[in-house]
Amino acid sequence: MMFGKYNPGWSCQGDTWFNLTENNHHTIQQDGTNVSEFTSRLCSCGEMKTSRNWTFNNAASTIITEWNLICDDSWKSSLIVSVQMTGVLFGAYAGGQIGDTFGRKFSIHGSCALMVIANLVAIFSVSWQMYAAIMFFIGLFVGCILPSCYVYNFEFLPSWWRGFITLPIWSLSTCLFALCVMALKNWRHLHVAIAFIALLAFLPVFWLPESMRFLAVHGHLKKANKVVKRISRLNKTPLPDTSIMETIAKIESRSLKAGASYTYLHLFHINVRKYTLVLGYIWFVLALSQYMIGFGLSALSGDFFVNMLLFFALPFPVRLIAAFLVTKFGRKLTASVLLLLSSIFSFVIVVIQLVALQEGKGLPTTVLAIGINMLTEGAWGTTVIFGNELFPTDIRTLSYGFCSSAARLAAIIAPHLIPKHSLPMYAAFIIQGLLQLTSFAAYLTLPESKGKPLQENLIRQDVTTEQHMTSTNI
């Protein structure tokens, strides 16, 4: 929705361009060249109400231009974003429950199929209300995918590889999205492109196995052993000892007979309550920081499309560096330092906005804002690894769903806190800086997870399988 909220500007009487997002106007000729001597009057929102002689700049086709969501109706675009993120919020909740109940593959591919359909339906929207409703369901299906998608990778990879495999993926996908936006610049075409790319996820659907950890925890020992044998055969390694899976299955069976059925309430069990609250808050802060900047790109100086590409592309090297740092120095130290640096950047922007001359504010603010996003991406990727390692297998997807829900709550709020639109620039970054600083302090209260085995059971956390199932030569 970053592109969906983009307002390319409009023209009155064929000669004055007014860009609402930048709060300025330029007088131009038909060929696009500036002519300061050309006589024209400012096309304000008040004048547009009584004039029909205006048109949007054809630089891009967005939902703003499709349904004239400007001036008195500008709030509707923020509402659509909030509706979509509300869908992601509920989806993260549902996806965590589905993934831990029916399996990671079912949650991922089932939700992905529904998301493809919803994106194709979206292009036939005839009103902003219809589009908002469809975006809710797109958000719902995306939210269902996220918890199981990350957890699925973690339950197959040994500790050292988790950072290198999972950290760059988000940056690569967002860069691809930015390139699609720059190439298409049309909201309908973008939905079609997203649907097509999502279909690629089904290419390995019959090749990828269900998580053997999920199968073992739910008592499907034969299926879990088949997965182990298959991986050993593909890797051409000796078959490892899988007797630990029988122990896990017996413990889980006793828990189920005792009436244990894992829900989100189990995230507040005494063994993991602290992790749940602290990581939920950190996810909220990271998401609010990123979405406030992302949805407010048009408030920054410079070209919108260039800023969007930088916003998505530059975090990639930071994620790669973070992937190395988490294996070298640990998850806790890496993420906490990145959060501290992002807080410092936010307060520097506040100083610039309050002290610098008007003509000297734009570029430094844009550079620092993009820098905050880079640091936030690195901290977020590290936090995903951290959280998945702290929680046991039987509630791991639920924990991701809870944290993802906290992030989506921030995404619902963020469109209404956009710098320069909803709040003065300095006020927005004061809020960001304080939140980032408190999340840095919260991080210091968590234990390091680097090099420690993944826990399998919530109640009996003494049973682990890291050395048997992930650190072996499977």
C-alpha cells in the first residue's frame, strides 16, 4: 500500500501542477519544462470543489487517482491501509493457530492460493469501499502465511544457517516489489504481478515435506521418520538416530491426554511469559518505525520512486551483515545495537528539524530516515531468529503469530502518524526515538539464544533435539 497511497499530483487549467503530498506547486508547460514567467493561479482543494477543469498527473495510476482520494477524501487512503493491516493482524492470529494445528505446509500453501485469488479479484474493484474489503482479505491471507513460513525454515535449518537463509529473503522480495512498481506504475497491473509471483510458490509444493518437528510433536512418527530418511538420502549422509522423536511424541501424548490443547493463552505460561511480552513489544516498535517511514515516503524530499527503491534495496546489505553478526556475536547483541543506533538517528532528525534552516532539512532527513529503515530491517530479521529460538516447537508458530499481530497493530496505527502529514516531522521522530530506546532496554532483559538447542515442549523443556535433528548431517 506504499504505492497505493502515492499521489502523483494534479493539474488545473492545463498548466499548474499541484502535488498534495509535497504541499507545493510548479508552473510547467506541456513539454514539462518550468516557466516561472507563465501566469497561473494555485489550484487549491477549495477551488477544485467548484471547478471541473483539473486532471491527475499521468505519472502513475494509483487508488488515489482511481477514486479521487484527495483533499477532504484523503483520509480514505489511510483507512484502506489500516483495513488491510487489520486483515494481516487477524491473519497472523489465525495462521499461528492453523500452522500449529494442521501443519506448516497446509497454512502456507492454502493461504497463498487464497491470496492469489484475492489479488486477481481486486483489479475488478468498482469503488474504494469494495477495494478496501478485498484488501482486508488479502491482508488476512498474507497474515496466515507469515507465521508458518518463517517457522518452517527454522525447523529444518541448523542454528548457524538460520541467519544466512532467512534474513535476506524479505529484502529480496521487497526489492522485487519496488522494481515492479517502478516498471508498472499501475495499481491493477501490480496486483496481477503479485498474483503471478505468488503462484511460483506452488512449484515445489509436492517436493517439500511437512516439518518433521511438527510431525514428531503431533505423534506422526512414521511420517517424521520418512522425512528424515528422505533428507538423509538427498544429502547422501548416514541416517541419524531418530529415537528422540519417540520421546517427544510420548511427552506430547501425555500432555494431550491431560487436556492440554495449545492456544495463544499458552504464550503466557510462566516459562515463556516474559519472552511473549518483551518480543511482542519489540515487534510493535520495529513495525511502527518502519511503516511510519514507508507510508510517509512522499513526505521526504526527493523523487518518490527513487526513495521507494532505496527504502527497499538498501536494507539488503544490512541484513547480510546482520546475518554474519548474529552467528559471530549472537542475536541479542546484534539486534540491541541496531535498535540503539536507530534511536540515535531518530533524535538526530529531531535536532535537524528544530535547528537547521528550511533549505537544509530535506536531504539529511531523507538520508537518516532511510538509514533508520536499514537498521530496523536488520534488527527485525535478527529478532525473528531470536524469537523462534526462544519458544518451544509446540507453540513456536503461535508465538510468531502473536508477535506478527503486534507488528500489524503498529501497521494499523502507522498511516495515521505519517511524518509531515499527521504530525510535525520532529514530533513523529521523537515518538520513534523514544520507542526505539525503550525497546533497546527491553532487549537487554532477554537471554542469548545463540548456540542453544531448540526446545520442543512447553511444559517439559528439558527434552531437546537440536543435536539429533538439526546439528547432525541430515
